[in-house]
Amino acid sequence: AQSVTQLGSHVSVSEGALVLLRCNYSSSVPPYLFWYVQYPNQGLQLLLKYTSAATLVKGINGFEAEFKKSETSFHLTKPSAHMRDAAEYFCAVSVGGNQFYFGTGTSLTVIP
Amino acid sequence: DSGVTQTPKHLITATGQRVTLRCSPRSGDLSVYWYQQSLDQGLQFLIQYYNGEERAKGNILERFSAQQFPDLHSELNLSSLELGDSALYFCASSAGLAYNEQFFGPGTRLTVL
């Protein structure tokens, strides 16, 4: 069975500090992995996705994530947080391309 | 704007009632996905349709059903509503079946009183 675990339901960082949001997945076959962002009162928006090409994936708004098979992880990072990054972030796994399993989300707060 | 539209934006109804949520995918997208987002259960995949046919089922209750019409819009029907069905319901669309980016609509907030 596939699943996604996001460690830390709430993360707070200072403006300009490193953002690190953790995601671990469980999959019996090579997964496709995604990070989505949800701003208040909006739907989800794709940040980046891993589809078995380069293990370091660059996304929008300066975010990137690294696929580490040995650690079954796909952590999301951004070198310098901006106030506008405050949102809910979801990691998701897809196996077979039809069903998507989302993590429970991490709420990012950026402190000025 | 993702290009996915959902109506209505808000819906308030009573227990035992039935409601229909509507979704229009992005132009050209053949796949439609439905999700339920609640505070206690997070974002749950309900069901996927591709070009009118059901392709995948997630945690969808038997009281819930969906369909995708020839013009590719989709409807999610929720019946015998319970208080616990109160949630945000999102529709997403994608171009194909596998591994494509999903574009999410703004959601329908359902409140069951």
C-alpha cells in the first residue's frame, strides 16, 4: 500500500531562513512524488514533481525537493523564506498514475 | 486561476439531504478527480474519471457517487448527508491518466447542519 507521512504539522521559520518540510513515502514500486501548496481559501497548486528523472527537482517560487530512495524521502526546501510562502504544503505520491495519496499537510508560518 | 471551475462555492444543507456538486475541467483535460478535505482527515482522494469512465476509486462512501458527462464536466452526488460530511470538496483535472499535473478548482464548502 502507498502512503505519505509529513513530519510536523506546523513549521515556523523566520523570514530569510531556510525552509525544510519533510515528507516520507511508502511504496512498493517506484513512485511519482509531488509537492502542492494551498494558500488560504484556494485550491491546491503544484510546486514540483518527481517522475524518475533527476533526483533533485526544482519547482516554482524557488522551492526544490530531492528524491532519496534509500531514505524513502522527498523533502521540500527553499533557501530563504518569504512572507508570501506562508501556506499549507502537501506531499503526495502516485503509483500507477491514477490514485493520489496526500499527506496530512504542513502549515508553514513565516515570522517577519 | 487554474481553469477548473466548481459550483456552488458554498452549500449549506441539513442532515439526510442530497446535494450535487459540479465541476468543469480545464479545456482539453480528460481526467477529473474528486477530493474531500476535512480538518480531521486531511485531503482524501474520492474518485477519478477519465473521458467519461470511472478509473480509480479511493475512500468514497457508498452514499456518494459521481459521473462524468460527454462534455467532460463532472458531478459529485452526496446523499443521506451526515454532519461528518461537512468539508471542502475539491475537483481537479489533468490532461491524461498517468503522472500528469492535476489542476485544482477553488472547491465547494459543504456545511451539513
